[in-house]
Amino acid sequence: MKQRWIVAAAALAFVIVGSDADSKEWKKVKIATEGAYAPWNFTDASGKLVGFEVDLANELCKRMKVECEIVAQDWDGIIPGLSAGKYDAIIAGMSITAKRMEVINFTTPYANTPGALVVLKSSPLAKIPVDKNYNLERDKADADKAIAALKVALKGKALGAQVSTTHSNFVETYFKDVADVRTYKTTEQHDLDITAGRIDGAYASIGYWKPLLDKPNGKDFVMVGPTFTGGVFGNGVGAGLRKADDDLRQLFDAAIASAVKDETVKRLSMQWFKFDVTPQ
């Protein structure tokens, strides 16, 4: 099923792009990323933008036969910057949600990772048993039970998440009635507050947590409880585009389908995450 979808998507995108004689001829594409969400995208010691999405963006630009420029943009201004024409696309770990699609368009997803809770190993919350992933829509009854159990464990605790993300939406939707919910400009900021004991835990993508837990600055953290997808978490991670640039979306969709089919996305996933984030 997955292979048939990929081939069909690539073929459809080729037909659409080839048949639209009035489409803009894209020769250069300027892409914004946050540069503060390792290993998706971050700035190394030399000041260079690196990460899974930086490598993927460069690969997609090659397949689209366009010159690629990648720039850093603070997360809280990344969608307004796209709308204002500062750049042509967003590739920054951004989940595809209905709310965001009211303002911008998205490509087909190139990654999908669940949201997870991390706490200090020394915290009583570290005893919350690890559980499976629940889709908030498809597994609604079981997901509701899992969330109800978490509410008991997290009552009176302080929970963090990066502002204007699906993870902050999740925490505010399901735990605001029992916990002190706090939002942060970057994930690094909520990590510092976990370490300092100012909050009890935080929600982020396992694509962020798993690599961090293997590093010295994540040695005191542990992932607990179930993970979640669907619902407020959206339909995977895609490139954000202006609605007017449907021709660019078609180019990206064809390039993404190609990169999924030949397992380039999987290869980059294993390099940066040590597990496969390819949408299933």
C-alpha cells in the first residue's frame, strides 16, 4: 500500500507540473528553518545550519533542480515571515494541522513522530510506566483512558512545551485543568527548566527526545508514559508554503515522493535520529 501511494503521488505530481504551462519557473527557493531544534535543524559550533531537515531540504532542491538557500528564523515568527514573502518555504519540524492550513499550505508529509513526555530520572514521575503509541482519533477510547491515567499522575505538576507547537496544543488541551502549563520560546529553554526543577516535565517529539537522551545534556532525563499522534498533533511533518504557490507545492511533493521511494528519507533519518521517521 505504501509503495503504491508513493508511485501514484510521484506520477500525479509529474503530470500536474508538466501540464501547467502557466506555472512559475522556480530557479531559486529560499527556505526558513528554526535552527534550534536538534537534530531536526540546529546551528553547529561554527554557526552553520545543520540537521536532518537541512540535509533533506538540500536534497529536495537538487531533485527540483533549483538553487537552495536556507536561512534561520525564530519559531514564533516563522509563519508570518512566510506570508510576508521573506522566504518561499518552511522546513522546520512543522506538523500539518487544520489550524495552520487556514493560513498556509503544506506539502505531503516527509516525517511523522509521536509526542512524548520527558521527566528527570530522579523525579517520582519517572515511575510512570512506558506505554504504546495512541492515535488521538483512530484510538480515541484507549487514548482517552491513557490521558485520564496521566491526569492523575500529573495533577498539580508543572508541564512545559515549546510555544505555538502541536505539543503545547496537546498539553493545553488535555492537562490545563490539572497541571500548571508553561510554554517556552525554544525546546532548550524547557530542558533547562526540567533540569533546574522549575517544571516537572515537558512534551516534545520523540524525534527531539531520543537523540537528546543519548547525549550528556540529556543523561538525567527519561521518557515515560504513552506517546501520541493524530488529533491536535496533525498529519505528520511537511513543508509550509504560501497558498498562492501551488506550483511550488507540486514540485516539493514530487521531490518528497521520490526521496521516500528511494529511501533517502530513511537514510537521513537513521543518520540523525537513529530510527526511521518516514511517514507510514
